[in-house]
Amino acid sequence: MLLLLIPLLPFLGFLANAAFGRRLPKSVSGGAACLAMVAAFLVSALVSLPMFGHDPHPVESVIFTWLPSGDLQVPFALRLDQLSTLMILVVTGIGSLIHIYSVGYMHEETDSEYARYFSYLNLFASFMLVLVLGSSFPVMFVGWEGVGLCSYLLIGFYYTKQSASDAGKKAFVVNRVGDFGFLLGMLLVFATFGTLDFQGVAAAAAARAPETAGMGVITIATLLLFLGATGKSAQLPLHIWLPDAMEGPTPVSALIHAATMVTAGVYMIGRNAVLFSHAPMTLEVIAVVGVVTALMAGTIGLVQNDIKRVLAYSTVSQLGYMFLAMGVGAYAAGIFHLYTHAFFKALMFLGSGAVIHALAGEQDMQRMGGLKKYLPVTYWTFLIGALAIAGVPPLAGFFSKDEILFRSMVGTEHGHGSVILWLVGSITALLTAIYMFRLVFLTFHGQPRFAASGGGHDTGHGHGHAASPGQGHDQSHGHHGAPHEAPPSMTIPLIILAIGSVVAGLIGVPQAIGGSNRIEHFLEPAFEVHSPAEAGTQPGTEATSVFVARGEVQSGVTHGEDAVRTEQTLMGLSTLVALVGIAIAGFFWFRRPDGADGVARSSGGLYKLLYNKYYIDEIYDALIVQPIKRLSEGALWKGVDAGLIDGSVNGVGATVRGLSQSLRQLQTGSVRTYAASLFLGVVMILGWYLWT
Amino acid sequence: MVPLTHYLVLSGILFAIGTAGVFLRRNLITVLLSIEIMLNAVNLTFVAVGRQIGTVDGQIITFFVMTVAAAEAAVGLALVIALFRHRETLSPDAFTSLKW
């Protein structure tokens, strides 16, 4: 029952803050929220301990029978295996740090707003924990929908600002499209396999041959599930909500991007690894979508000027990497990247929050610069994050990204790699290094550009915090001299995350350079089938036949002499790529700040295309939003509602009215007419009786 | 003994007179009187038939009819007086406001 406590603690925090938060001082409401998260983290650590032992057994805890209906028996059950162990530690660990950071970041809100913020934050974490702990599709779906709801609430937190509430709605609607796919996929899985339990589905799928030829039912189901994943994890074509999600408070961005929400899609595929492995076509689609998204988002990130938007596109890009890994069957590598990414992306979002905090809500990097000496802690931690994401060894991002690139080249036993995937992935890695260090140089190095523009919040900059009436930073930090470092409640999480960004990758040092890739071996059982007899009530650790057998054969191949050399070569290359990227960024934005503008001017159309994010929002607007609007207004509103529905109701009224118009002529009001008709009536009735 | 047929013929004549009165007279009091004549025509029939078949049922029903007629006359006349106060006339054609 300890498992239940993990999502329950943040949920209790949510209830407390939602019910009484308005009347509580900030220290109590914020403190309670943080306490709930930290407690959840401690419980998670406690229940995770056996998982790291010699003989890890998945633990299952059935809370109650949720949907007892004929063939469909869905218990509300939580299951802890290797994969969910990693996820709950990330969600509660990073989540706790973000909660603590928020105490400092949001301290200028009013008491009730503060409590509202923390109640949403707790609810978010709670749903995410249900999502990762759920032992079947429906339980996962509860969390899946819950994080969608919370993202809507938190992105639109400054709901008095039009752009924020629009962004919230956009996130919700776009997610809905994906959820639709997820739901259909789930129903198809139930129709095919007759169960919704992850273990049961995996066992049933393993009994079938992989659908190598053509589109089978598994392929369709997994494609639908993948559609759900693209919605939650912001992949093409449903990535459009994530950059707009920057309208929310900065710690929320960190929470959405690092610890919760966007990782859900990757996690879902990892959770159903066996199912996806049986649909090679889906895997190819996933790999291609992932790598294209990574490249596209990377190029967009290159030219954005809003500090948070650069990070947002960076997240989309990194998620593309994770999907690339999933698509070539390297599930462990994808989850590994998810885990390291959580550290450095949370670190960079919180760091950008500290910058925004110091500059009174300014988010435009063109009005930053030279912040290194004002915000030393932020600078150094941010730099570590940037080095980690760029893939400089031996920081966290290097190992995970490298594993993915290696796998995208050589493939795994489940999916093929190809040189093209590797090449595009490497180009994206180069772009990552460039845009990240562009961000670093523009923000922290060079001449300060913020003083000249007078704080920036009166320039009508559309998506800055500055336009928000609910934002306290303007009033108190507006014009009082130099930017100052954030309070300890904000810097301490930054430091912890920076340490994490350095060491987190060490659990996955590949064998090629003398490591043991512990994370891959740790996660391995989670991607395999447990024997059917045990799958139901007591999931054991005994993994069955096919996959292990094939896995061993394959790992024999991939860890042979050639593979080791390949891996070492690729590692050298990607380190080189990262350093070249940093050098390019340094050249353009550090040594010669005018050079970048020159390139932007000379490339003309391309720059504009990237700056406007490939016009995808505009295309969607023209292709989907406007037609729907026109259809709704022209046909549904004026045609169906006003014409058909109102028309039929009014028509019934008019008909009755017309009929009574002629009938009421009978009512003359003359007493004698009434008497005569009465008399005639009686005579006729009597006559009828007498005649018959 | 007067045969039944004569009573019935008389009763029919009385009923016809009453009916004609109801339809043709232009005075509500006369109309009420005509209704009384019709009721009495029916009473006559009841009594005559009752005597013919040798029971008192006809007479009992007649008593009921007379009682109801008395009540009806009281209510009817009260209504007539109220209507007269309202319109200063007793012609039934004056009271046609109970229509569309």
C-alpha cells in the first residue's frame, strides 16, 4: 500500500491547498505543497530500494476494482517495476526541486494565487505519478488526461492575460487530438487481446509473430497509440502547443518539460515495448517522426529570441531524440535520455527563470547580455546544463545522446538503424550545441543590453511576463539598479540539478569505453514479457524466451569487436560535433556579434522561414482552424442551429397557431349558438341510439 | 283513465314550446322560464311512465329534478341580475365576449 501513498501525498497537498489555501499564509501553503512532494520522493525512494537489489521483483498493489463489467475487469492497480521506479524517482525528485524553486519564484503573488499555483502543481505531480504507476491502459489514461488538464490550468495560470489563456486552450485542444488516438488505440488493443493490463497485453502480443509484412492490427493500434504520444510529447504534427506553453510561470515550464507531461509519450512507448516491437512499421514511423521533429525544432531554436522559446524548441528537439531511440528499438536508451534530459532541462528552465526574475520579467535575449557577473550561480549552473545538453563528455547528456546516436546507426534486435537517421541526428546535435551556446552567449556574455531599454516591461513585448497584471516582479524589481541573484530557495535547486546534470549520466557509461551501461541492464526486464502464469497477480522476474534469446544473440553482435570500434568512433565524432557547435556559437555570438545578423540577412527567406517556425501555426490555422470556424459559423450555426433546429421548433408553433386560428372561429361567444349546438348534439346522440 | 300516449304527446308539446322559447326569446328571464317548461315536460313524462308501470320511481326522480330546478333558478336569476347590472340589457346577444 506504500505505492498508493506516492500519488496520494501530492493529491492531499492539492486538496489542502485547494480547500484552505486562500486563508493560509504563503509559508504554510507553499510549505505544505513542498512537504507533500518531498514526502512522496522519500516514499518513492523507500519503495524503490528493493528494485536496486539483487533480485528485483515488480510490486503490484490493487487499490480497488474499478471497472467490473463482463469481460472487462479493470482493477485500479499500481505497479512498480524497473521502468516506473526510474520514472517516479525523476518525477518526485525533479518535481520536489521545482516545487522548492517555486516558493521563491512565485513569492510576489497574492496568498490565494500562490495557493492556487501550488495546488495545481501538486495535482500535476499526482496525476503524473498515476500515469507512470498505472498497471493498465485505463489507469494510465486517468493520469494521461489529468496531466492534460493540469497543463491547461498551469499554462493559463495568468488567465487575465489573453495570450496565456489562449495558450492553455491550445495545449488542451491539441492534446485532445492525441488523446483521441490514444483512446482508439486502447480500444483496439482491448478488442484484439481482450485485456488492458500492460503485462497481459505484452504476453498476448509476444505470442504473435511480429507484423513484418503489411499493416496488421498491432500496427494500427500502435500507430494510434503513437498519435497519442505525439500529442503529449509534442512531436510532429502535434508539437505546436509546447512553445506556446511558455505563457505559464517558468517553473511550470520546467515541470512540464522535464519531470512530467512531455515524457509521458516516451514512457508509454517504453511501457508497451513488446507491443511496439511487434509492429516494425510503427517503429519506423516513430524513428522518422522523431528525427524529423528533432531537426525541425533544432533549426527553429536557432533563430528564436525569447529565452524560454529557445528552451521549448530544444525540448521538442530532445524529445525527438527519445522517439528516435524508441523507433530503433533502443527503449533503454530513450528512457535514459529522458532521465538525463530531466536534469539539465529542469536546470536550464529554472536558470532562465532566475534570469527572468532578475530582469523584471524580460524574456527577450536581445535585451539581456553580460549577466555573468550579476548572476554567478545562475551562470555557472546554466553553463553546466548547456554543456550537458550539447553532449560534452562526461556530462549527462553525452552518454544518453551518444547511446541514441549509436543505436540509430546500428539498430537493435527490434528495429533497424540507418546512416541517414544517424546523420540527421548528428546534425541536430550540432544545432543543439549552437543554439544552446547562442543562448548562453547572448544572455550571460557581451555587453549588457537591458539597461538601455529601461527594464523592458513597458515595450509592449507580447509574450513577456511583463504584460501580466498578476505578475509581481514588475512592481518590486522594476527599476532598482543592477539585476541581483535569486534567493537561496531558487539557487539551491539549481545547484542540485547542476550536480545531477554532471553525474546523472554515469549510470549509463557504455561498455565500449569501459563502463557497464548499468541503466540498460537495470531497465531490461521492464521491456520484456513475464511468463503468463505470473503476469496476472504476481509478476515475477522470469523473462520468457523469444526476446531474451534474440537479445542475447544481438547483443553478442553489437558488442563485438567491430561494434565497439564503431561506437568509439561515433563517440569521438559526436564529441567533435558538440565542440564544433560550441565553437560556431562562440564565433558568431561571442567574438563577432554582428556576424550572425549578416548571415541572417544574407540567408533572407530561410531565416524568415525558421523565425516563423516553418509557418506551421499559420498552415494549421488556414487548413484546420479557419475551415472549422467557417463550417461552424456558416453551416452548423446559421444552417443547422438557426435553420434546422430553431426552424422546426418555430415551425411546430406556427402550425398549431395556424390550425387554431381557423378552429377558434367556432367560438362565437353567442349563448344561443352554444345552446343550439348542445341541443343538436343531444338530438343526434339520441337519434343514433333510437335508430340502431 | 287517460292513456299514456296523451301524457307523452302533451309532454312533447311542452318540451317543444320550451325549446322554441330558449332559442327564440330575446330575454334571459324568459329563456330561464322556457328551460323550466322543458324540465317540467320531462317531469310529466317520468310521472306518467311511472304510473303506467306501477312504481314510484318516476315520482322520486321528479322530486330530484324539482330540487335541482329550484337551485338552478336561484343561481340563474342571480347571474341574470349580475349580467343586467353589467350591461343594462337582458338580451343574450349582448353577452358575446366569451370568444377569441
